[in-house]
Amino acid sequence: MAAGKSIAVCGAGPAGLATALYMRRLGLDVTILERFDEPRPVGSGLILQPTGQAVLHDLGLFDAIRALGAPIDRLHGSDSRSGRVVLDVRYDSLPKGGRGLGIHRAALFGVLHDEVLRAGIPIRTSQDIRQVRQAADGKRYLVRADGTECEQFDLVVDCLGASSPLKPLSHGPGKGKSLPFGAIWGTLPWHGDGFDEAALTQRYRRASVMIGVLPIGRAAPDGPKRAAFFWSLKPDDYVAVQRDGLESWKQTVLGHWPEAQPYLDAVDDFSVLTLARYAHHTMSKPVGDGIAYVGDSAHSASPQLGQGANMALLDARALYLALRDHPEDSTKALNHYARLRRGHVRLYQALSAAFTPFYQSDSRALPLIRDVFVSVLARIPPAPQILAALVSGSLLSPVRRLELEKPPRV
Ligand SMILES: Cc1cc2nc3c(=O)[nH]c(=O)nc-3n(C[C@H](O)[C@H](O)[C@H](O)COP(=O)(O)OP(=O)(O)OC[C@H]3O[C@@H](n4cnc5c(N)ncnc54)[C@H](O)[C@@H]3O)c2cc1C
């Protein structure tokens, strides 16, 4: 797309902020539109995989992110009754190295947002975008919730997340498959006793109980160390959990994981925790006439494989390459964007859908199969290497395909 053309990036999450930086790199006239009065991060912490780290490295933001995050060497989970290991993935099994980076959402948001401000990209807040329409001259204009219209743009990039109202009807909000299990999440002070500072540590009971502690570093350089704490549950059951009271819930958690006591001590009210619902949808082609879908608006999944934010960053990079390589023909550019991401997105969406019931479901059979696989087969090479590649996001080599360099070690 030729320099100077106007781009509306809708949404100031990881997808929107990274996309805006890449659009500015192409010399495009980019504006971010966000519904919040003040742009702010949503949710607790997440793992930045080597894929997402490579994009941040390319954007010149790797050192800033590395300084805030917590390096992760291992994902480890065990059954609360038997003590059997039911999840064991080690990044040092990756043939070319690499580690995860646990990161506070405020840190990821802050680093991207500061760079957007430094680049002078305007962020228009209080813009609740509901529709995109085509003007007579082929340009696009956006309609807000109050029915007012924004000015026209040459290209719209939908980074509005999983419930984006801009998705075509066949993929619209509510059309994704809601998953039976979600989780309550909290960002709590880090407590090292009994916890590995370089691991995501989880406790399970079959697949219906899952509790986790993920070190996520600091929100700001001088801030305290934090952990993301989560408890898997069916969203519809949360009302009953709250009705039974905080103490009753804490006793249930402690029954599975007594060492979690210091984390539970930091929860003095359910308001400290946030309910997250999970849904699964994959757009067959994340582009339309004059519009591209980036991040969760194009594909969302349960966070079981921990890829969502990383996929959003890879999408932003792919859109940049496509527009760079087809500056005069936006239809070709958008089709190229869709092609660049198709294989990786489809593979990870399929794997995410396949793996989730082994870790979050009422099934009794699936966790049994899981336990046999993890305790026997997963230890036999090349299974450890494949599992590490899967979790790191590097199956199908998206870093090489998107002309990215491997980031320095975290
Ligand atoms: C509990 C949980 C744990 C997760 N763990 C991980 C993990 O470990 N690793 C990982 O990579 N991913 C993880 N994810 C997934 C990750 O959070 C998402 O994939 C990622 O945030 C997607 O980024 P996005 O920018 O596409 O969407 P979002 O982060 O949802 O951002 C969308 C933005 O659009 C704005 N917006 C929405 N609607 C409108 C509107 N109508 N008008 C204007 N603005 C609007 C929102 O305010 C927001 O700023 C997790 C998700 C959850 C819920």
C-alpha cells in the first residue's frame, strides 16, 4: 500500500498497537480507535513465546520487554491426589534454544503503547466502533455505537478482539463456539516458597480441576514481582462459588494445593479475581474488501497452548510484509496476508481445540489418556522436542516465514 494512504486500526490491544507500529513503518497515515476512555491492558499475565519475542525484537522493543518479564524454562503440572506428572514441557528441549517470558499484561501494553506515543501515532479514545461500511469511492468508513460516522479510510484493520462486531455475520460475535470451561484469574504478589521462579506450575484433579501459578515479572521496572494465579471453572458455576463464600472456595483450592496458601492470602475478596470465558473461532479468510482481521478477531482459542497474544503479534508482522510487497494493489496484499498466516493459524487452532479437553473438561477418560501419554510416551525422543516446539509456537517455522530474526535469549 502506497505511503500516505490512511489506515484505521480498530482496538488498542497487543494486535492493534503492534499493527499500528508496523503500518507507520510503511509510511502510512495510521490512526488507532479504541473504546476505552484511557487505553489500558485487559487481563492478567501471559507467556510471550519465542515467536512473539521475535516480533517485539523486530519492533525494537525486546530489551524493554525482557527487562520486565520472568524467563520461563518449564511448564509443569501434577495431579493433586496421585502426584503423577501430567504436564512437563521444557524449553531446553528446543533444538535451537529459546525460553518463554512470563509477562504482566500491563508491561506488554505499556511497552507497545509508549512506542506508539513515541512514534506520534494518534490514539482516539471513547470510540465504540460497531460497523464498517463502504463509501461510493470504495473507501471505508466506521460507524460508532451512537450511530455517528468517522472519516473515510483506505484500509480498516480490525483488532477488536474475539467479540469484534466488525466480523462478517458468519463469524460475528457469539458465532464462535463457547467453551464449557473458563477460569478466574488474579494478578497477585509473587511468593517464591515452594514455587519455581522459572516455571508455570499447575495442579490438576483429572481435567475438571486446574490451578496455576505463572511468574509474570513486573508491571514497571521498579514495581514488585507478580504472579498470575488461576482456577479453572465453568463460568455458569461462578455465581454458586461466590454464594458459597470466599473461605469455602479457598478450602477447596487448598484441598488440592496446600502450598497455594500465600497466594490465597492475597485474595481478600472475589473482586480481586476476574472471570474469563473462553471461545473458539477461526476465520476461514481473515480479510475482506478493504478490511483485514488481526489477532483474536481473526482467531481465538482457550489459552491452553498460550499462543493468542503471540499469534496477534505474528499477524501484525504478516500484514506489514504483505502491504510492503504489494504497495499498489491492496487486494493482492490482503490475500497475501491471509496466505502468510493460514498454515500456522490453522494448525494451532486445531491443536488448541484438540488439547483443551484433556486439561479442561468433565471427561474421565481423556485425563487418563493424558496421564499415560505424559508419563510414558512424552519422555521418549522426539516427543520432548515436539512438545517444546508446539508450546513455543514454532511449528511450521513462522519466524523464518515472516522474515524475522531469532530473538536473543531471555
Ligand atoms: C485468561 C487468559 C489467559 C491468556 N493467556 C495467554 C498466554 O499465556 N499467552 C498468549 O499468547 N495469549 C494468552 N491469552 C490470549 C491473549 O490474551 C489474546 O490472544 C490477546 O490479548 C489478543 O489480542 P488482541 O489485540 O487481538 O485482542 P484484545 O487483547 O482483546 O484487544 C482488543 C482491544 O479492542 C478494544 N475494543 C473491543 N471492542 C471494541 C469496540 N467495539 N470499539 C473500540 N474498541 C474496542 C478493547 O478495549 C481492546 O483494547 C489469554 C487470554 C485469556 C483470556
